[in-house]
Amino acid sequence: MLTPPDDATPTDLIAHALTIALGARDHYTRIHCDRVVELSRELGQKIGLNSAELARLALGARFHDMGKIGIPDTVLRKPDSFDSAEWACMQQHVLIGEQIVLAINGGRPSSISRTVRHHHENYDGSGYPDKLRGSTIPLDARIVSIVDSYDAMTARRPYQKPRQHTAVMDILHSEAGRKHDPDLVKAFSAMIETSPLRAGTA
């Protein structure tokens, strides 16, 4: 999202401004969010979401990591694994992001704020912050969870080489029913093979 469209809503413009701010803070997260938006749209189309639902999903995906703007650099930019305190700090990004979206919406909860809060819930109830499980996790959050995982594993990071597409798909399939919605994993598996954002094999 380099420039907002001519028919951008106030929320679109706020999202664009915050995306620029996040990119200035952490370029990797900005690029990651761009890819998560596009992959989320593709998966949403695959499962038959309508245009209004796709627009809502795209905003949730755009904001999903926005809370990282409030995470200290010592954690956000750490080039290796987190200790328990650092991991607890990083987990706060979903709550910070939710508060940003709530502020934009006058304090009123919305599907977008719920997507941001719950995109790290796991299908078996082992995720965070609320340990929701199954269909109690909002659909948009379940979609973002899968594409977020795919992009995180296939992208190059300072502390991680990108994994091959086939290896990542093996991981996602192994996590179906535990971390991810198995029906959405199946849909993603079919969609990603023809996606322009499909990772390479080498």
C-alpha cells in the first residue's frame, strides 16, 4: 500500500499513516504486513467472502502487527530467541494493536479489533491472549493466523533464513487442528500454489 486510493475512507487513511509509521520503526514488519494483507485477500476470495467481508479482512490484516510499534527495540529487533520475559513483552503487541484500533473506532469494539487481538489464538486453545479455541476464534483472525505463519517462515529475517515452500506447507499441515483451522489450511494449500506470493523451492 504505497499510496491510498482516491476513494480511501478515513480509516484507510489512518491505516496508511500508521503503516508508514510502523515502516519507519521496523521495515521488516511493514513489508510483512503488506504480504499478509494480499495473502489474506487471496484466501478470503478462495473461501467465498464477499467484497465487504474482504475489505474488513484486509483492514484486520493491515493492523494485525501494528501493536509492535509499542514494543521496545531491545525486543523487537533482537536477532535471536526471546527469554520468557521478552516473549511475554512481545505477546503484548496484540493488546497494543487492539487499543490502537479501538481508539480509531471511538472505543467501540469491531471485527477488526477482534482480528488484531486474536490472530495468535490457536485452534486447540493453546494460543494467546485469551486461549480461544475452534470456531470461537473469529474467522478473520483464523485466516490471518495461517498467512502470518506462512509469510513469517518463508521470509528472510536477520536471525532466520527463509524456508522452502514445501517445508513450510508440511509444517502448516502438521499444525492443522492444533494451531490452525484445518478447513482453512486445506483452502490455503489449494490457493497458495497459484499465488504470486508463493515462496520458492530453493
